[in-house]
Amino acid sequence: MNQKKLPSLLWGSATAAHQVEGNNTNNDWWAFEQAGKVRFPSGIACDQFNRFKDDFGILSQLGHNAHRFSVEWSRIEPRENEWDEKALDHYEEMLLELHRLGIEPVVTLHHFTNPIWFAEKGGWLNPEAPVYFARFTRRVVERLKEHVRIWITINEPMVFLYHGFCTGLWPPGVKSFDSAVKVLPNLVKAHVAAYREIHACYENPRKEVWVSISKHMSAFSPYDPRSIKDRVFVFLRDWFFNHLFLKALVKGFLFFPGIYCEFLSSGSTLDFIGLNYYSRYFIKGTTKGGLTPLGVDTQDPEHPEHSKEQNVMGWEVYPEGLTRVLMSLKKYKLPILISENGICAAEDAQRESFIRRHIDAVRKAQSAGVPIWGYLYWSFLDNFEWAEGYGPRFGIVEVNYDTQERKVRQSAHVLSEACRKWKEQLP
């Protein structure tokens, strides 16, 4: 664990390159879109590649002291081992602008997209995938380290694995739990290799740096609380989707019963935990009709324990689940940055309520001794929501996709007010 003094409470919002930049034509998601595998292409997205200065000005006006964004691997390395210095110049310019405005950058290296050349080599099924990712990491960090103290190597590895290799909804469009199990150790090894590369880059001269993943976690409840089978499958879901990856990075070895066991490092490769939380699932203890042998999940709004509130995509709004998940992370004894938490809503009043209640849920966990480092709302802008296209709107800033006009929603001010008050009340 990194023992250096951490920055003060971070708060702000987050984005991802492919979802906001526009025209990322060299990655597998773009190819997936052009092949008609999803209903809506990303196209120009929010055109943030060209508009980032104006957008960062909005962040400054709202008082954010941190902002998470990702660099696009396929822009930086459009062909294998060929590097686009102009792309790196661009990301350096973004970082300089954030620093000029007094905003701490949180930089993600992999947010779901891969260069086409990498995908053509087998992507994350290729045993050499961690080597390619480590090489990319080294090149980026060597160039940008003067401007970044906080790195996230991989965003939501288990979500990426699930939708890319179980449901087939995301590239490469595979529906095979066996393939997912093969990808899992490659993702773990990729983080470990990237962690080592990042820390090595900061050794001479020695500088502060914090490295983690952004780990998506859901709250799970048994569909029938009286059913032993449902409770067992809740335990299995929680182990596999919420804690398996984290434990591998903290303990230094990955253990998957009957399939995989390997020592990866001599100690923890997490300096903090990045947490992404959105909702809860009710779990039925059966493998019939499921995409994995870990039960069937549902968000059945008719369930007697359902909160009766949903977002536009049908996800239950369940702030209590965020407290539960945070409490489950206390055992790792690491600072926790909520790197994503948000709602797609038809009415901004629901978004305002969501923000207030989820920050209260974070503070409840904090008062119980969970070491909270900060809170980043997802997302800063309405954006391209992967297979869902441009329908769901998560942003505290509205985007008119026809004109690219930005409009700050009232929820943006609610976020600022709630986080300022929280920071003022810290001891």
C-alpha cells in the first residue's frame, strides 16, 4: 500500500474517451458499430476531442477539484508499436488545462476499447495481451507522468469480460463462459504488469503516484430470502463479480477453483480501490436460462423488496446498496475512490435526488470507518452509452447532439453543493 499522504477529498465527475471524444475510428468498438452489431454508431459523440477546453471550463465553474477521463489506446498506438505523438500531445494539453484550472486528473488507461490491430491478434484471449498493454502503459506514463498522480489501469474488468465474452453484446461479441474464464487471468496480469510499469516510471526521481482499477460492484439479494439455494448463489455472485479480481490484486495470486491458480506478485498491486456502483440485482439460484453458472439475475420491479424506483435503463435505484458495497471493502484497508456513480434519468429531479441520496450513503459508510477518498459522478456529459446508443442520459451537463450545445443541469449544482458541504464537515 502507498503510505504517502493522500490529496484531500476528491470530488467531481468522469467521462471515457470513446463515449465523448468522437471519431475513434481505429478501435474495435468503432468496427463493431460499422458492422451493424449495435443500433447506433458513436460518430462524433460529444466532440470533446475538439471542445475539451470549453468543457473543462464548465468543470471549473462548478467547482470540481477532480476529473476522471481516459486516454484512447487506438489513438496513441493506431498500429502495433507505432506511436502517434500528436495524440500524446493532445492528452498532455488536456492535463495541462486541468492543472491550470486547479483540477486533479484521474487518468484511465483502458475503458472498454481496444485498437483494431490488438483485436486482430486475438485481443484479450491472446496470452501476450498483458505484454502489449504493459508496453502501451509504459509509453503513456513516461510521457504524461509529470502531470498525473492518479492512474486507473482498467475500467470495470468484470463488466468488460461479461459483455464481451458472455453476453456477446460488446466486442468481440463472444458468448462463451469458457472464453471469459480464459480472459480473466489476462486482465489480472495486465493490471499487475501496468502497476509495475507505472511505479517504475515514478522511481527516478521518486514521486507520489497512486494506481488502481475501477471495480464495478453491484449489491446482490436473494430473490427468495427463504431459499438456501438463492442465498448460496448470492454468495457466489458476490465472490465472482465483486471480489475475485480485487482479492487477486491484493493477495498477489488468482485462484479459480478447479480451473486456474497462479501467483502474480509478492504483494498488493493496489494503492487504493476505485469503485463503480449503480444498482442491485435479485439472484435466483439456478443455472437454467443464465449466461454464467452463477445464477440468474433480475431487476424485477414487482419484487416485494424492490425500491420501486428505476432509471431509464430499468436499473433499480438503491442507495443502500452503495453503503453495503463500501462496507464490504473495509476489510481491504485501502482508500476508496468512488470512480463512478450515476443515473440516466428522463427528469433531472430524479438525478438530483439520486445524487443527494448516494452521497448520503457514502457518508454513512465513511462514518462507520470506511476510508473514503472521494466521489466522482458518472457522468459529466450526456454521452454514447455503448450498446444503448444515445438514449440514456447520465450527464449533469446536457448535450444537444445536433448542435453540440452544452446546458448545465440543476443536478450539477446539487452535486457541487453536496460535495462542498461534505468536505467542509470533514475533521
